[in-house]
Amino acid sequence: MSAHASQIREHMDVVGSDGGHVGTVDKLEGDQIKLTKRDDPDGSGQHHHYVPVSAVDAVNDNQVRLNMPADRARGMATAMGGSGTKS
């Protein structure tokens, strides 16, 4: 697991390398950051989505910055679907 994992806390903003909003941390689940339903990429607000901890570039203040642009991270999160289930 990434050295950044221990710094990630609930309710932190997750942004891409371009500063674009990706989501808000709900909690860590293994090597994945579970994002809140509010930022569900399909717009329904009914599903959690996940970003791998390995995609984290830095954690500062109340922000998790990823090593990819926000659009790419949102697309990856949608495709991955965490552990294969969305609840």
C-alpha cells in the first residue's frame, strides 16, 4: 500500500493533477479510496466509486492529489467499480 494511505482521511477532497474535482473520500477499503455517492460519475448519486491508492501523488492539508487529470481519474473510477460491486 502507498505511503500516502496513512494520511488519507474521510471527507478529504480528491483532485486530479490538473486540480479538477474527482470526489470526496468516504473511506479507505484495502488499497482503494472509496469516494462518496454524491460524486457518482453516472450522476445518479446512488453508487460509490473507487480510485486506487497507487494513483495518489500527494496528500496536503485536506486534499488528495492524484497523478492523473480529473477526467481520466473519473473514467478509471467508473470502469473499475472498486471490488466489482457498487453499493
